[in-house]
Amino acid sequence: MRKDVLIKDYETLFKVLADLQICRTRKDLKTFIVDSAYPLFAATTLQKSEALLDPTVNFEGVPGIFPSDYPMILVYLKTDSLANTLLNHSANSSLQSSPLGWVYQNLLPPLLQKIKNAMTEEELAKSNSVVRALLNSPAGIALVDENMCLLTCNQPFTKLFQLSPRDILPEDFSKVLKRNQSNSNTSEHQGVEISYFSLPQGNFNLTYFELYPHGSDGEIFWLVRIHPSVDPFTKSNLLREKAGLTWREMEICCLIHDGLGRQEIAERLFISTHTVKTHLKKIHKKLEVRSRTQLVAYLNQHSGESYVRQFS
């Protein structure tokens, strides 16, 4: 190669690389392809490619680019047909032997690296948005490791447990997580919900997800969400469990709370008024109340509303 040609190629490459260096986002890269890279080679034998290139053919052996990077690069190329054409060097073999072939060959690795970096930053920004949304949730949210060490949490979780990052979760809380983790099918990566988790502030529903971050060498992290048990079904079950009521007795309590009399309850449940009376005696004894008025007051008191106030 003549010295003057080599100098010109160096100058061309340096100029294009300088334009590439300032690219940070997907939008920057598209502008670079349109304004700098593509016009440089378009006058040569660059072959436009409508089909998405094959990464195993075009990216293999490129420094800093690994098979795990292929999917994110292809996501970008689906939205940038000019970049797809430019990077498809298997379809541009004649370009590589052209006067600009040396520039072309030395531009592709940093261009691929820039695409990888831009897409990684984009995914990181999305992940950060999700994390911020979780941490701003009114429910208690925490990330813990497999040793039950608290990595991060939001304010409701801190308020509930009085813990800070790097603290160990309370023993009873840890036992619930570990017990349910060992009994669940973790291969599905689905959230597991545990109802009736009791704390001094009230009763709560607990949901956790097992996370297996890339590159964590098999280490497990748990995303934990805890919130008051305030839905009607859960509240009924909490009351039934606490007082030792049967399902039939719970049904009668709900109907009493709704204002139905003995005759109406009997008709609704297809039982006799005598049976309703018998159930009511057992309910009064278990709940330690003496009248219908006291029963309704008890049901109102244990509706779970106080838990919401304490948690908010």
C-alpha cells in the first residue's frame, strides 16, 4: 500500500472513529450511520441487505463481542436497516478488498461495541425505572440474599421492621421464607404468596420472587413484598383462624354483619332457624360476646382497617 494512500486511510478512519466516539444512545448511533459511516462506503460495492444478518457469521471473533451479546445487538439492527447492511460483512466481501476495505475492517469492532454499550445502557435505564417504581410502592419492598441479609428496601419496609441495609431479617420472617422456598417449585420463577403472616402491627400477606441474576454463580436473591391483609376473603380467613370458627359459623357471621336476621339466614343457607341459633351460641362463646350488637361490633373491630392505618 502506497504511503499517501495509507495516510489517507488513517485520516478517514480517525475521523469516522471520532464521530463514533461521541455516540451514547440508539439515536446517536442511527445519526452516525446515516451521516458518517454509510455515506463513506455507499459509493463502493456495499450491498443492501433486507434480511437480518446472521450474528454467528458476522460477529464471531470480534474482540469484546460474545454470543450472549448477539440478541441485544440484533434488537438494535431490527430498527436500523442501514447498520444491518453495513455490518453484514459476509455480504460485502468485495468491499473488504476495495480501497476502503482496511477502514471498513477496523470500523466494525468499535461500532459493534458502541451498539452493545448503548443497548446495555438502555436496558439498565429500564431496570432502574422498575427499581424506582418498586421502591416508591406503598407496600413494603425489599431485596435480600440467600443468607437473609437485607440488601436494599423502601421506606414502608424499613418502618415495619426497623431494619437497614446489611441487617439480617428477623428469625421468624426468615423461617417463613425458607420453609416456603423449600416447598415451592422454584424452576418456574413465579411469585409465591404467603397469607396470614402476623406481626405486632397486624396481619400481612407476603409475596416473594426468587431471582437468579446473570453472573451470580448460582447465588439466589429474593424480592420480597409485604402488605396488609385487607381484602374481604383474607380478613374473613384471618378472623376464622384466630377465633377457631368453622366455615359455616363464618358464613353466619358474614350474614349477621350484612344485617340479616335468623329467619333470613336460615333461608339463605337452607337450614332451620334452630340450627342458626345453635351456631350463634357457639359463635358468641368463641368470640366472647353476649349479643348481636356486640357481635357486629366485634366483626367491625376486626375488619382489618386498623392495620391499614398503622401501615400507611
